Amino acid sequence: DMGGIAVPGSVVDADGTFTLTGTGAAMEPKAQKRGVLDKLFFVGRPWTGDGQWTVRVQEIDHTPRTQEAAAGIMLRDTLDADSVMFSLGTTTQGTGRFFFRTDAGKPVGAMGESSMDLPIWLRLTRYGRSIFASMSSNGKEWAVIGQTNLKNLANPWIGFYVDSHLDKKLSKAVFDQVSFTPAPSSAQ
């Protein structure tokens, strides 16, 4: 749980299918103006060097008041709520967007947008000083929707997240086909 979450999140791993529940409002505009804190439930593991990280978002369940619930894949420098981070997420409607914070404590930037029906495959690739965000409707044909450069990642974490977009209401996201591998031999 990051950013002063009111209701704790949880994760269940059932043979490589991960179910996350969590609250928060990761990209809430008011939060961006005030203090740039990520408010979400994140599960991940440490990673060193380049990598290619892929996950399929099977479903995102939400209450009627949380139509903007989101889930996705995220690379973070630290587990602090204002950490450098790169995130590719999708909403309950299948709208994917690439979010990033290149300096700790600064506002989040965003680029690229794509809409697909769930399930959606999401991929982040770190190659040298570049981060690429890609989406796929079938896990085979990929479209890069964003790319940015990073300054430094000291002890990064790679994983996935869920946020309900409503601080006290839980949303659930189901992830599978998780693959964390070294980066390919070229940026493509």
C-alpha cells in the first residue's frame, strides 16, 4: 500500500495468476498538484539492469462509483510513494496510458493512449537509458504507445498494481502470463 491508503490491499498467487485488490487514486489530478504521491497497491520484486516485463490484465472489477479503476505494470526506483516510476496501465474500459515520474517528488507525466478490450497485454522494456511502453490485444503483435528516458534507477522494483480511483473502495485486478526477462538484444 502506497501513499496513505485508507483500506489495505492484498495479493493472491494461484499458480501464476495474481489477484490484487486495492484502493487509491494513483493519477488523481488533485494529488498531482499537491504532493505527487502514488496512491495504489503494488506488488513487485527487485530488478537489476535492463529488462522486458510483460503481463496480461485479464479483468478489472470495480464498484459503480469507480469506473476509472486501473491496473498495470510498473517499474519503480524505490517503494516510496513519490519515487521515480514508469507505469503502463489500463482502466476498466480498456484505455491504456503510459505514466512516468523521472525525478522523485515531482509531478507525473503521461503520454500515449490506446484502447482495447480486456484482456490486454502490457509490456515495459528498459533498454539502456530508455523505457518503452507497449500494448497488445493478443500478446503477439505489439504497439509502442510511449517512450521516455531515465536518469538513474538505484535499486528498482518491477511489478504490477491496482488502484480503485476512489480512496476507500476496493477494486480487484487479475493478472496472468507474467514474464520478467532480460532485455532483448536491441531496443526493438
